[in-house]
Amino acid sequence: MSLHNSLPKSPLADLAEPRLARQFSYIGGKWADNASRETFSVTNPADGTWLGEVAKLSGAESTRAVDAAQEAFASWSVTLPQDRAAILRRWYDLMMEHKEDLARIMVLEQGKPISEARGEIDYAASFVEFYAEETRRPNIEGVTSHLPDAEVELWREPVGVAALITPWNFPSAMLTRKAAAALAAGCTVVAHPSAETPFSALALAELAERAGLPAGVFNVVTGDAPEVVKPWTEDSRVRALSFTGSTEVGRLLYRQSADTVKRLVLELGGHAPVIVFKGADLDNAVEETMKAKFATSGQDCLGANRIFVERAIYDDFCARFTEATQALRVGTGMDDPDIGPLMNEKAVQKQEEHVADALAKGARLLTGGKRHALGPLFYEPTVLADVPADAAILREETFGPVAPIIPFDTEDEVIARANDTEYGLVAYVHTMDPRRIYRISRALQFGMVAVNRTKVTGAPIPFGGMKQSGLGREGARQGLEEFTEIKYVCRDWA
């Protein structure tokens, strides 16, 4: 049953292909209504417009999805790699064919500007395309034997059923980055999207079905996260769990998965520093820092949270950055602004709390600093200068359009301050000194370092962090290997 038939007043009914707007979960190759018919509402964060009702499934139905995935694993794991590759390639083609509808769904339920939503669909599809190609490549590896008359081989085999839990800020890309790798490895999938953005995941399930993924190979279960996910952490048949979200929830999933000793891939919080040295290309540094701070309205784990600028260029940088921030357009997603709404009231309150705390401790407000007149979930792009070390915004992930700028005097000082965090996902550095680039790239305790640029992510690179920013890597060959086990075979022909 599709949403446009039952809820004709939803803006999702205006899609070019309305059947992409699904309201039921997808389990065992069927669009599954829940026995209680309990639902939850999804609204547009820009204006509160009601988008529809989505099935709120129980723990029993969550387990039913594992049943379906476990049954399908026996055949999918031995499906020829070229056949798996062909299905993934068809999934990619369908995503590209329906790109505009997928982007529109994302704008309506997540709020991001339409150009960013289109970019995310390209990004999401790139993982499906990449892993369609990688499907053919996990080969048996020969090893020189250490024993007489013995042959040694290492086999890569799929771990089994993989549980995927995805966030609301990148509702399409975070699902395909995980699912395409798991499916390419030969795993079957049970996925739980955020209750705030379920329609993007369900649309991808519709296209996966059309692409020819067999029943039970790819399952999407909607509902409350604790109700849906806890049975997966306790189920020994679920051999891998991949989660993108907060460090706090990541720790909880880590503990819940301990008894069944699962393979974990955790992409958790970030607290990215930007470090701008004198002698950097200041125009480029301002432009790239604007991208690092305000993409996805600041709701990005890669977002710049602490902007350190060498004192000799500090005032100049602050002036240029503030001028650029004041030029940002705030608006609703389909108008393609620079800044859209935040996801919910809690997110806006966090901006207010961080700004108030910083100002109370001596920071200067250069622009912004309050809710935008456009609506309750819009917050003005904000710049704070001279932010003291004890301000909450320098310790906690802000996840919004507030930029704190801090002066520094020496390289050793700024490295120590940048590393002084439990997070270690990405760091941004601006300098033209090649020796400094080498030194600081080695010294920064982050899984990814971007030098004189912001954009670093993509399907061919291993995405992930250090410390409490997570475990494992997503993307690249390493992302596929997270869903495999190595089997060692020692063979004697005698």
C-alpha cells in the first residue's frame, strides 16, 4: 500500500513517481503493515507540514526481519559476484533515474536545501556504484606456507546478517554507504532509519526491490529505535552492527552488543577543528571554512566546531568570515537557500544554550545569535569571537550554524588544543608551508585530515575516526572488509 493512495493530502503525493513514498516497512520482500497498526507522524521541519504516517513496528516484527535476512543469507552469500554486482548496478541506475524525487523527499522530511539534497543523492548512489564494482574483488589470497607439504589460503567470507542504524542528517547516503558494502560482501541486511526521516530509506527500499534484490536480502524496519534495535543487539544471528550517530548512543550499542560479540562499525560524533596559519591563502581559508561550518546548516559530524586562527591574521579572518556569514541566505529547502531549518526544537535549544554560555564567559557576538524570523526551527548563522577555553561550545558538538573563532600563537599550542577532545573524526588545516603540513597532519589525532580544502569524502576513501569518534571504516575496500571474516585454510595433499 503506498502513501499517495491513503494520504492524498501529503506533499509527497506530488512526486513524479508517488509510489516512492512508502508508509510501511519492508520485510522479507513485502511491504509489511504492523499487527497493531500503530503509526508515527513525520513532519517538514521548515514549516511543520504533515507529511504522513509511517508504521511503528514492535520488537517481534524487528525479529521477523532478522528471520527473513537469515533465511535469505544462505542463497545470497553464494550468489555469483557478477550477479550481485548487476543488481547493485541496477539499483544505482534507478537512483539516478529518480534522483529528483529522492531529493525532494529528503528536502520535505529533513529540510536541507534542494541543491544539497541532490548532491546527497549523487553521493549515496556513488556508494552503490562503487560497491557494485568491488563485489567482484574479494579473492582468495595465497600465503607462503610455513609448513612442509602444506598449502595455505585466506578466504574472505560474509559475516552474516548485518544490522544498520542510520541518522536523520544524511538519510540516503548513510544507508547506501553501509548497505551497498554489506550486500557486496554477501551479507543480508536489516536496516533502521531515523524516525524523523524514514521516507528516504523506504524510497530506497522500493528501488532496491525494483532492482531485483531477492526477498529478505534487504529489509527496512521503521519505529522507535529502542524497540526496533534492541532485539538486534541481543540476537546472535546478527553478526555485524553498523551505526552512525552520537557517541552517547554508540556507547550504548557497544554495551548492548557485547554479549553476542558482534562486529561493530561505529561512526560517531565529531568536534572538528579548523586551523588557519598566517601565510595561508586567506580567501580560500575563509571560503573553505564557510563550507566546513555551514553545510547541512551545520548539522554534520564533519562540521567545523572550533576555528583556530593565528593571531597575526585573526582580526582580518574574523572580519571576512563574518561578512561572508552575513551574506548567507536562510530559507526553506525548495527555495535552495544556504541555510535551512534545524531538525527539531532540541537542536535549536542547543544553539541558544551554547551561544548564551559563550557570551556569559566573555565571547564576542559578531553576527547572528538568535532564532530567525522565518520559523521556530530556523537559527541565524552566528559567529562568535574570542571564545574562551571553558565555553561549552568548545567541548560539545554544536550541530548547528554557530561558528566559534579562537586566536592562537604557536603551532604546539594549537595542536594541543585541537587534540584536547574525546572526538577524532576530521580536522581541517590551512597553510602553504609543506613542512608544517607534514608535521601537523602527523600530530593531529583525527582519522581524516583535510589540507587547504573541505571536501574529502567519497566512495573510494575509508571514512572514520579515532578515539570516541568511532570504530572501523566505511567506504573504500576497507568498508567492504568490515562485513567479512577471514578464514584460514591449511591444506595437505598427501
